Amino acid sequence: MHDTQHVEVDGQVFRVTGRQDQPGQYDYEWVNGPNPGYGFSVGASDNHPFTTVEHEEAIRDFLAQVDPRTGYIED
């Protein structure tokens, strides 16, 4: 079973799913974002489980890169 939780940051909601076969690795889906299914993945190099604060920091880093006009990270 996958460890799934919802994390809200600055009004943006993400479904965070831990990878069962890869401890400390997470997939983030932007639930209320402009592009269905869009998100990102991150992981701890030492495979430690993320705290809520670490999830929030990862989400803030992602949101800071998103172009508000397109809802995507631009190259």
C-alpha cells in the first residue's frame, strides 16, 4: 500500500504519495492546479521519510518555478 496524504501550501493542494519500493521517494500531484495530473517527484538521498515541513518546502520550491501564465515549469 502506498502512503498518500494531502498537503496544502499557500492555498495549493497536493496529493503526496510515498513510493512503496523506494523509501524517502515521493510523487506530488497538484490537485487544484490548472493542469490535471501535473506535479513533480523528489526524494531524500539517505531515504529518510519526509516530515510535513520537508513536504511543504518541496512544494514551495516547485511553485516558485511555475510560470503563472501557463501553470507549468518553463525551460
